[in-house]
Amino acid sequence: MHRIIKKHIPQMDVKIEESWRQRLAAEFEKPYFADLVAFVRQEYASTPCYPPGSKIFNAFNTTPFEAVKVVILGQDPYHEPGQAMGLSFSVPDGVPLPPSLRNIYAEIKSELGVMPPVSGDLTRWARQGVLLLNATLTVRQGQAASHQRRGWEIFTDAAIRALATEREHLVFLLWGAYAGAKSQFIDPQRHLVLRSAHPSPLSASRGFFGNHHFQLCNDYLIRTGQTPIMW
């Protein structure tokens, strides 16, 4: 059982898993993080925000540092009621699949012949070592990007850097220009970095479909002595 530590945002039941708390300890003590906490607490107290406080660090809590094998980076949590669950691209059971996730499932089916599940809950991936990390971890209801540039990106960049420098043979799936920019933190001689268009309906046909990322990911994991992901 991984120890979960409550850190810095009481009254919202925000917790972060111990191995991540250790790697990110310096971030918690920086002035930007204190400002970020104050902002997030005020936002959650004054207007509907997502995900629920207990799910803000869900990606970290479900996939401890040493368990990470693959990183899939999103940008913002979903901003409509009932969708966001603290895992990028994932929605709870019973929630209709968002368009990007439908396209992700379609690509998996095309590459691997795997029939997509009805559920959009990707916890099953996270428990296999897929860190489903959004660059910004909170958002106002109905207002995409409303919590960007408040400090979350500094924090999640620190997490990516920690993985890139302390671990070896990880797979980074970077979809779209925003995620692709994070490749500057990652040594391609040490890890596999796969970039393509975003799975959004606006761009999926311009390079996401047919990118073979899920097959390439598993091939690399096998070559480096790791268990492939059951997508």
C-alpha cells in the first residue's frame, strides 16, 4: 500500500502519494506554489471547479513515481459537470466519451485490433504505469484554460523533469503542439519520445490517426524488458 500524504491544501481533502511528494518537495516550498494554493482554494470556495478536490492529484496517486512506464500529457481537465477525474483524457464510468477519447480508442482499435470499451475510465491504464497527467490540474466549470498560468504548469513541468532525469526507458506520448513542447525536458537517448497531432477532432486526421504510438510504445517496453500496456 502506497502511503498518501496530505499536503498544503486542507479543507479540500487534497493528498499526494509519498514517492511523488518526495520528488516534488522543493516545489511545495516555493512562493509560486503558495500563491497557487491560495488561488485554487479561493476558486473552489467561490465557484464550481473540477476535478473534485480529492482527485486533483489523482494521476500521481494512482501511478507512483517508480511505477511510471508511460506518460500521456493533456492540457486542461474537462470543464463540464461529472467529467473530470484527475486523469488526462479520462472520464468516469457512465459518462459519454469525449471526442478526443473516442479518437484515441479508434486509433487503438486500428493499430492493435482491440475493441474499445464502453467506459471512458482510464484508471486501468494508470494502474499499469501510464501517468495520465494534465499540465494544469484544475479548471472552472465551463471555462476552459481558466486556471492556466497560475503555477500548475511549473509544478507539472517539475514532475516531467523528475521522471526524465531520474528514470530510464520511459515512453512519452506527446500529442499536439502544447504537449510536444515538453520534449525539451526529455533526453531521447534515454527515453522514447513520440510526437504527433492531438486526438481532438480538429486535428486527429492531420497526424494522430495512423501514428502507431500504442504499438510503438509496447514494442519499446518489450525491448527494454518491461511489460507492455494492455490498452
